[in-house]
Amino acid sequence: MLRFRIPNTLVAARPRATAPLLGLLLGTVVACGDDATQQSTESETEGSSSGSSDGSATMTTTEADSSTGGSSSTGTTTQSTTMTTSNDSSGGACVIVPQLFDDPSFEAGPNASPWGEASSAFGTPLCDDSCGGPTASDGSIFVWLGGSNAQDDVGGVAQDLTINASDSATLTFDFWWGSSGSGSDVFQLQIDGNVVWEVTGADAANYPEWTQVELDVSAYADGNDHDFDFTGIATAGASFYLDNVSLESCGDGTAITESDTVDAAMTGGGETDTDTTGGMLTCEDLGNTVPLSQAGNNAGAGNDSTGSCWLDFGQNPGEDVAYTWTAPADGVYRFDTVGSTIADTVLYVLEDCMGGAEIACNEDIADGNFLSALTMSMTEGQTVAIVVDGWSDQESGDFVLNISQVGCDTPEDLGNNTPIEFDDDNSGAGDDVSGTCGGVGGEDVVYTWTAQEDGIYAIYAVSLQMSPVVYGYGSSCGNPDDEIGCGAGNGLAAFNAVLAADQEIIVVVDGANPAEVGPYELNIEQTGVLSGDCCAADDSPGCVDITTTQCVCGFDVPADVAAPYPDPSDCCSGEWTAECASLAGSQCGAACDLTPGGTCCDGDSGQPNCDVGSVQDCVCAFDSFCCDTEWDASCAAKAVIFCAADCG
């Protein structure tokens, strides 16, 4: 592996990124962000490793611009420590574990180290003198992220370990910011997905050579497993170096004396607030008026809560203002921050102000529009807490909270012919509804249309004068729970739907924002005929039974089943794969013969592989962790969901 040394230059403070660091590193799906709205209580898979109680850790990487590119390497570690008695600096007895990390200076080398390791540019971030850069701070091998003038490098190292309960703990490591690159460079330490230390170009001058960083991580000394991730994005031309990672703990809880170099991140000065339950909020009651526009200002309000869809990229979350509001009638209601002076908001709805669960959250209305909007169904008399938040602590000032009831005008019936090519114009139509992928503030036109036969249909709008948004509903116009598809684009917006014969749907053509008005053409055409055995793989999309096809293609993979996994919607846009057939039998009621699962149904063996070859091979084909490291609960879930295991 040959890297090229590059000059040491600094960049200005990092601008806002468009995706969380771990999402870029792992290629995971982020449930809320950009134009997505997260509903209900789905949780996101955090961190960059799959760990277990024995301390094993794996780390994978996917290049940020591709779902299949990049390189990965996996490592595991099993912790075994010997406790010795010593004295702390105050003279008290203290049981010291001198080193909790396995291979703290990475001397085992690439692909052999117990650290999980990842580098999108080089496969591994571990280097020695042969890389052509600096020498290690300790030993001969160190972490080098970046080092290419031609491409970005996304990656880092990770390890799981346990700090005994009641311990105090100090983490130290050597870091060097070698050079800045062509864009937004960042290097972080994340513990369990929480950013506890971060360096950007603005801080680079503090690390001009190997510099020791010391952090108090006693907050994680609780006897549980914790995921330590050193991760970063080094744009073309950047170089970061890491070495000599050490974690010492004091077994009886006696504090380890901190030096003057302890960073503030874990001592109260900059710890990220990751509370997504709302905590105890002070809420102003807005009554039950609708429509409503409430002006407010979050400057000095403090950070009491953080929405689950907030994209944590090492920023401090913003200050928030909370309200209660009661629905005056059964219906669908939209909440948005359109018209706010603050450029970037986060909006979320909680069950109440006393720490109630989150109901919905939205971070951005659409790509490039950093205000927020969400739509939800409510019953008469239902009271919720609405929180308006700044995306970061730099986003403070005047905002507007708008509340409106969503309702569609009398739609125009397009009949049941196909294909449909219908010319229309949304100028002057008014803003009555919006889709989950956009349309807030845009003027919208509503139609009904009926499918003649079971099949797969493409529904799209094209325009030379506007950026359309097109979306559809089964029956309840404007209700996100009944949305069957949504698409947005510059001049073309489209979605696919699996429809039954004589099924009537509602179709809305909307403008992406208030300025997007003008003529367009709405098209509806059948793109697939349902055929093939639902219980067997087929090279065409869908299967012969419409109910099974709709169930499979709309199946929502449980949030606690860690990626990677196939996207069920592909079953109706590509081939009906063996995984689609498995979903048909295991999740959608098709009369398929399922394979007995045996120990493939158990996720706590602590060992890789399971005892049913066909199930094992299916699961491991898209999640090698299950056969390389451990058959855990996620592997067992995949066996049932995707690989036809009959687990009762």
C-alpha cells in the first residue's frame, strides 16, 4: 500500500454535512433526514460494530456514494484482564486495570488486529513505515486515515470492551492532524454512537504532531459493553494519525486524577445530549385552534430534548421550545416551520411534556430545504407536545410553528383507462396536502384513478416548467399512514405501486415549494403483470397473488434486525428472489413449505454458523458476520424473515 505525503494545510470551520458520520461509514439507512419523516417508535441501528458479551467487535465500510462499493475488514477481540492493587495519587487504595484495550498500539497489524478496521480508500487504515508517512508514536504500526490526493477516505477503527461497574476511567490516545483536504474533514471518538471528542479543520493547529489527548470516560464505567469507535472522513489531500490508545480504570470508584489536558467533552463541557424521549419539558399551551401560526424564539431557551431524526455529526444540538396542542376533531394535521428566520430546524412531536415517547420527527422538508414538516393522524381531544429545535447551537432566533388540518379538495376522476397521459396545471390550486417526500407549501391538484387489473403501475409527473412532487393514497387523502408511494424530482417525479383490479387510489401532483407552479403531464401506466409462484424465486417482479405481493413489497423490516438485508420493495421492481419467497411464507401468509430452523432460530450460541445448511448459507450470503463471527439474534431474525426458517 503506497500513500503520498501531502502538505500540511488548514481549512475553515466545517460546514454542515448532509449525512451522519456513521451512516457514511457503514452505508446504513438513516430513518430520518433529508426529506424523510420518521413515524412511530422505530429505532435506528447505531454504531459501527456488531458486538456481543464476549467483547467481539466488527467494523465494515461502504463508500459514501455507493451502496456496494468500498472495502471492509473485520476483527474480533476477547477481553481478559488481571486486577492489581495499587495506590492513587491521593494515597487511597485503588484497584487498577492498567489496560482494557487489546492491542492498544495496533502492533498486530492489518487484518490481524483485534480492532475492527475500515478504510474506503485502502481497505485498512493500519500503516507502518512502508506507507511513506510518519513513524508511529508507539511501536511500528499506527492508524492513518486519508493519505490520498485522488479520493476521500472514510473509515477508522473500533473495539468493544467492558469497564467494571463503579470504576472511574481515563482514556488517553495520541493524535496528529497531518493535513487538511479538499473539503469537510472530521475525526471523532464515538462511544455507543455518542460523539465525545471531535477534531475539525478549525482545531487542526492544536495537533501539529503526536499529541496526547486525555478524556474522563467514567460515565461509561457501568459494567456494560461499550462500543469505542475512532472514525473520520478525510477528503482528498487530508491525513489523520492515531496511536497508543490506553484505557485505565480504578476498580473501587476512586477518581483517577485528571491532568490539565483532559478534554471538556466528557467532563460536562461538551457532552452530546442524546435524549430522544423529550425529558421534562416546559410547554406553552396553544389550545386547539387550527389553522395556527405561532411565532417564537429559541435563543437562550436551552437544550432540553433532541429529536430522533436529528443528524448527529459532532454538532451540539440546538436550543428548543416546546408547546402543547389539542386536536379539535378527528383528522390529519400538518406541523411545519415554514416562514422561520432560523435556516435549519428540527421538529418533533411527543406524547406529552413529561418524558412521553416520540410520535414523529422531521429534520428537513426536502433536499436543500432545511426547515421541517411532518404530518400525522390525530383523534379529537388528543393532546401532544410539539418541539421546535435548532439543528445546532448556531441555529437560534425567530421561528414560526404552523399547524393546519390536511384535507383534499374534491378530486378529478381520471377513470380506469391505462396508459394515462393527462395534461394539467397547478397554478392557483392552493396548498391543501403534502407527501412524505415533499410538497409542503406547494400548490397541489388531486385525482382519483382505478386500476383495471392486478399489476405493477408506474405513476409519474413530468414538467418543463416546475419541479413536481407526486404521491398517492389508498383511501385517506393526506394521511401518511395510508400513503402508497411518493416521488420528487427536478422536472420528473415518480413512484411505483402494486394495485389490485378495481382498486381506486388518490393521486396528488404537487409543487416542491410555493414557487413551483405551471403545466405538467400526469402519466399512469402498467409496467408489470403479476405471475409466478409466490413461494419460489422468479426473474419477474411480484408473484401471482396480489395480496401476497402487496404484503411482501410493503414489508417493513424490523429496526432491530441490523443491516445488511435485502430491501423488500425490490421484490416488485426487480426479481422475485428467494428472500421474497421467504417473506411470502414467513410474513405474508402464503402456503409455502418452510425449512426447519433448528439452532438457526437461536441467537445466543456465541459461535458462528447454525445447523441447517440451506438457512445458514442464505443468511450468510448477505451478512457474513453470522458465519465469520457469531450467529446472534440478528442472524436468527434474518433466518426467519428472509431465509425460510420455520421457527414456530
